[in-house]
Amino acid sequence: MTRYERELSQKIADRYGRLSAKEFLSKLFEIGVVDYTRCKALIVREYVDETIKKGNKKIDAMWIAAEHFGCSYEYVRKCIYYYKDIHL
């Protein structure tokens, strides 16, 4: 970890350490230190991967994700092919 990461981690732990995981994530979004767009791409990618593991083909899984999230197929496609560096 860099010095910045360590200090930010300590400040956040001191201030918000008592929050539940959901509350903590919500607080990070609220204070603007988490990139919401990348988080959306991450969850779409994870959903598509899970759908593929259930036996669907990739394109079908992408269509299913578009329906599930109420977004366009093109948005799901962007999440899959543009945001390649995002993984859990």
C-alpha cells in the first residue's frame, strides 16, 4: 500500500469503522471516493459471469443482464469489453 492508501484507510477506519458493510459502502459513495460507474460495470460483469456459469452462452447472458438491469445491450457490451480491468 502507498502512504496515501494507508492514511486514507486509517482515516476511514477511524471515522466509519463502526458501520456495517452496506452502510460503509453507501458512505463511500456519498463522500465521492468510489467511482460509481466502475462499480456498475463490475456488478454487470459479475452478473454476466454468473449467468454464463449457469449454462448460458455469453451473448445470451449479456441479453439477460440487459433485461435484469433495465439497460441497453450496448451498455452491457461496454461493461464486458471496455472495462476489462475490473474484477472481484
